[in-house]
Amino acid sequence: MLKDYVVIDLEMTGLNAKNDKILEVAAIRMRDGREVECFSAIVNPEVPLSDKVIELTGISQEQAENGRVMDETLQEFLTFIGEDILVGQNVIFDFSFLKQWAVNHKLTLEKQAVDTLKLARSFLPVEQKKDLESLCVYFKIPRVNAHRALDDARETAQIFEKMKALYGEGNGELFEPKPLQYKAKKQSPATLHQKEYLKRFAQYHGIELPEMSPMMTKSEASRLTDRLIAKYGKMKEKK
């Protein structure tokens, strides 16, 4: 039965690893069922936060803008994780954002993990909700600072240890780590031509562009262009 592992939890600006950004990361190193070390940081995603994300996480736009630099923080985060097995609640979701970042930086990221969501689906009644908050209620684990990465990681660790104690005997194969599979394609940065076109478009229509992150990708620039054209119409060529 798994005794040594790292629990991870991430908060993001949205739900799509290809389009959205990491906002907060946390990891807890567990040894023989006890926390021995942790890593936690708010990351500057360099994009405006939606009202929904601010309400959900409690992280303000100002806190995000004062967050740590994305690349160096994620490098430190992955170094902290090292070769440990991962544990997480719906861990593939968090891993997908890490994998996308790694692919964008030409890094290899292959991990094995145990998913507390999958374990809950194996052992708990069908009618029992299996999101993190519901599992905390079910296992009588105090829920604090919901949707903050470090607190969520600590609660996930407690849930995992509870399930090991309650269901581990005779079900060892379900607690075995499995390789995480997520396919990601490298996202190239927006070209100078794309950025210049957006600036000309804004001047032509007399509108203010959304703040463009230095990390904007080609696909993000294309989607923004398409949205603006759909709303304001194309620029007419001068004769």
C-alpha cells in the first residue's frame, strides 16, 4: 500500500489546459501517511481573472498580478515533486495543465498517480457525491479555505489516508499508481503579425483591446481576432 507520495492541487483561470492558465499550485510530500514538507505559490497568469474565478478561489486580481513568475515557479514545483508518485482529486485535470506547460517548454513530463476521485467511485455509494467538498463531509474532514490549492491538497491527503484505512485491505490493486495519459501539442507564441493586426483592428474600430499577455499563443490570438471580427466586422481595405 502506497505510503510515500506527493499530493498536488492546482487552481486555474478556467477549465481548458489549452486555453487557460495556472493560477496557484500546491504540493504536500507525505511520508508514511504524514506531511513532511509542502510547496505553495500563487502564480501570475498574466491574464485578467473572471469574476467567477475570483469568487471561487478568493484570489483577487491584485494577488494574481503580484504572484510569482510562471516559468520559474513551475520549474521549482516540478523539482519539488521529483520522482514521487502523485495523489490528487481528479488528478488528471491538474496534470493536464502541468503537461501543457511542460510541452510548451520542450520538457518531458511523465508521472504515475492515484486518483482519490476514482477510489471514491469504487468504494462509496452511487448516490454519494464525490467532489472534494462532499468527500470531506462524508469522511468528517474539516473543510477550510475551499478552492485554495494548499488546503485542498491537505484535505485530499486526509481523504486518501481515510480510504486506505477503510478500504485498503483486500483492495490493494485499486490503490496502485497508474500512468497519467494526456496528449498535449506545443503552443507557439502569438506572432508579431497577429499582434500588429489586433492593434490596427482596435484603432480602425475605435475600441480598446483586452490586455494581451506576453504569453499569448497563436491560437489564443486567432480566437480573439475571430471574436472581435464577429462582433465589430472586418476592416475595409483602403482603395
